[in-house]
Amino acid sequence: MASWIHELESLYASEAACQFILHGNVQDVFPHFAEAKSTGLVPPMAAVSVATAPRSPLADYHDLDEFLVRRLLGGFTVVVELDLAHGIDVRRGRDVLEGWEGLAALRDLRSSPMDYLATLRRLFLFLNNRSVAERKPMHVAVVLRDAHMLVPGDGGALRFDLGAGASLVREWSRPSAHEWFSLTSFLLTENLSDLHPMVRANPLAAALTVGLPSEEELVADLARLSVVFPASLGEFEAKPDVLARKLRGLTRNSLVSLLRRRSHAKQPLDQAAVGALRKELVERDSAALVEFVESKVTLDDYHGQPQLVEAVRTDLRLMREGVTRAVPMGYLIAGPVGTGKTFLVNCIAGEAQLPVIVLKNFRDRWVGSSESNLERIFRLIGAVGECLVFVDEADQTLGRRSGGDSSSDVNGRLYSMLAQFMADQDNRGRVLWMLATSRPDLVEVDLKRPGRVDRRLPVLPAIERADRWGLLRGVFKRFGLELPAECPPDLEPPELLTAGAATALASAVFRQHHIDRGPAVDLLRRQLEHYAPPVPLSRIRDQIRLAIEDTSDLALLPEGLRRELGGA
């Protein structure tokens, strides 16, 4: 049973809450099975109706509102549902409403959110009066779909009608003192920040996160869906646990869609297909706010700075061994432009055999949208489980405590959300943050403290002659070009050589090689005769200084540079 269902039932049974804000993966489908252990919310003195078993495994899945009605609200006298598209629908107990003058017009009602909510208020007043008159318990539930459309948070505090609607919804969270009537309300919204502040910050309401399916839940889903799509699982048919691990981060809707497509095309799933399909579906589910990457390179492919490589390998070994207290929460990877910070992240991911979630631009011009985007990203990270979260240009992307302009409040809220999530100790050993920047001095000090980013790694250009030649050899090899093991005496590799500059040289030599067919080392000599660094060396030196000043451990620096600093 999902944790949010267990928590909801516990809160209701203990009478700790009667209003529940369900946010997160609320647009997904949810399984309702006859063998489910939970009997739902059981009001006092109310009989629980048992739902008829569905006809097929696929028919067992329902939208969240339908799931609530079928699974959790079977013992309620009256259940009503409201959404702007369909108005007010009486899902259970329509006979109890006989005699109310507003009953006939409910489904035809098309009006403003406040008019809808006022109609519900009149309906509840009628039911309350009837329960008192008949001295008969009346347990009523109301489900608000897309609650953020009814009590929106975008400037709602400044509008009287929206403020009045929010006040009314908040009033429903107060437990009724009357012995004959009780009201339980469910507000469904994808992002908590989209709701009116009066509603989302209500201390009497319980805000519960509806997460993406866990690995265990996906195993159960695959077992049931394999009956409907028997040929689609392919080589994973006998090992759904392996497939479930690879599909973490998907919604059930995406899982069903994936199996439908493979079944229709008669293309069973295999190892090669799963990675690409997962990337496509996860990025679609996240509304293109992230890029999902599975790396094919390891630290064996990273050239230079052996001290840094060894330190990272030690961290990854501790992570695999489960020594979470010894594992950093994250890395700040600082270094000049073009030094291969992104490539290092990919190498670390491949070494750890973990996927990389790359944060894209989650900031939006619409009020509240940026916060909503972050909530969606956090849900995905939580569902994927063990992963690396990569933030490029971290000094720009993560923002600051205050923006110094009209958007400073938004920047402050976004920064606070990120800082809080990054500091969640439950993620230590599961989620490894990788922040890359050439300006570590512009990253907020609070983000660089232990408990958020524990290690600050300097990624520097190749400085020593042998290191510069080794970098060139490694990059040229990726182009299929061979250079001698030792640098020729008459050839001087460029000063402060970065991976980006080495790649540019290799690309130029590769092109010339297919024209002249000469030895790579001779073509390199010709290229170096007219070589100009892609980034001015003065800027590279400034950025080296910043990376060194921000390093958490001087032992991570190249040996020659350590000697130079020691002499200084």
C-alpha cells in the first residue's frame, strides 16, 4: 500500500484531520484490487460497501478521483465531486438529496469557482439540517479535482472572490462539533504551490504527497499488466524486478503506454530498448524540465588529475557499500571554461552506474510556475531513487537568496526550495548533487556548506608538459587518431590546455587527416603553428585561481601546482 494512503487513513482514523490536500502525481492512474488489504476510510456507524471485482487487470486502474470514491470512500453517506469541466457530480447518495431544491440544476450549473463553492455550501447545509432532523449520522465527502483552478495561488490573495472561495474551503477543514454531521474534503492538485496561500498553509489540513510508483509497486503493476500484454515484456517476463528498477521515475500512465506500444508493434522489450524508452518517457512526464542521461563512459576515460579521480572513486565505493554517513551529499565542480566538467560528471555517473538527471531551465515568467516546476522535478528525483543530479552553470541556475530586482521574492523562494531539498539527509547515499561552474565565488556560500555540497572539486587545465600531451593523446584517441606515447622534443603542447581546446585541435586534425592522410603528429604540428586558445589565457588563469581558492582539499590539486602553492 502506498505510504500516502496509509498516512491518510491513519490521520482520518485518529481524527487528526478531515481535509486532505493530495498533491504530486495526481494525474496518474491508481490500482484498485479486490484483494487490497485496506478497507478505506470507515466513518463511525457506517457500513462499508464492497466494490465488485473489475473484469480485467487493465480495468483495475482508475484516475485518482475514481480511486478515492471506489477504494477509500465506500462507507460515506454522500460523496460529491467538483471540477470546472463537469460541474458538481453526486457520486454517491443522490437519494439522500431528494427534496433539495438545487439538486436538478447541479450538472447544468456553469458558473464561476465561487458560485460552485457556494452551491456546495448550500448542499452541505441541507444535509446538515436533514441529519439533525432525522437524528441520523451523515458522513459526507467532497472531492475537488484541479483544486488550484478553484482556489488558485496566482494573486488570489488580492481578489475578493478568490479570497472568499479560499476562506470557504479552509472552513471545511474545521472538524464539526455536531454529533450527526461530518464533512471530509479532498483537494487534488499537481503542485502545492499552485494553491491559494490560505489553503496550502492551513494548519488544520493535511498535505500529502502522491508520489510516483515505487520500485515495489512497479513490480506488482508489471505482474498484473503482463496478463494484458503478455508478449511485451520480452526478456524481462521472468524478472519484472529488474525491469521495475530500470523504469523508476515513470508514471503508471507511461508504463501502460509503453507496454501498449511494444505489444502493438510486436516488439518485446530488451535491454537496448529500455534505456532509450525510459529517457523519452521520463522527459515527457517531467514536461521537458529535465534531461535524462545514462552514461557510457567511466573514470577510466577521464584523463588527468589522478588524485581527484581516486578521491571520487573512494566516495563511490563507500556509496556502493552503503556507508552513507561517509558519502558526500554533493560535489561542486569548479574550473575554467572548457576543462571538461560535464564530461567528468558523465564519467562519475558511468563509474557509479547511475542515471543523470540534468536540470534544464525551470524558471518561468508566470507567477508560481517556477515553484511548480521545481516541485515536479523533486518528485521525479525522489522516484528515480539512486541518481546524480547535474546542474550546469550553477552560479546562474540555482539563483541567490535575493535577486536585487523585482523578481527577488521569486528568486528567494526558489533558492529556499532548492537549498532545503539539497539538505535532506534522507537522500545521502541516494542522490548525489553535481554543481558545475567556472565562477564558484558566485555560488551562495550556504549551498557550499557541509550537508549540501560536501566536496569542492577543482577541474583544471593540464599544466605540466607530460599532462598536456597525455590529454591530447586521450582526446585524439576518441577521434581514432594515434599520437606517440612520448611528446616529441620539437613539439610544445599549448599552455594551460583544456579538454575543450584539445577537442578543437583533434577535430581540426581529424578533418585534415581525411584530406591529406598524413600522420596525426605531423598534422598536429601544422595546426599548432597557427594555434590561438579558444579562451584568453588571462581569463583561464583567473578561473584557475577561483577554483583553487574554493577547493575543499588541496590534495586534489595536481602535484606541480601543489608544489608551486607550497613555495608561495
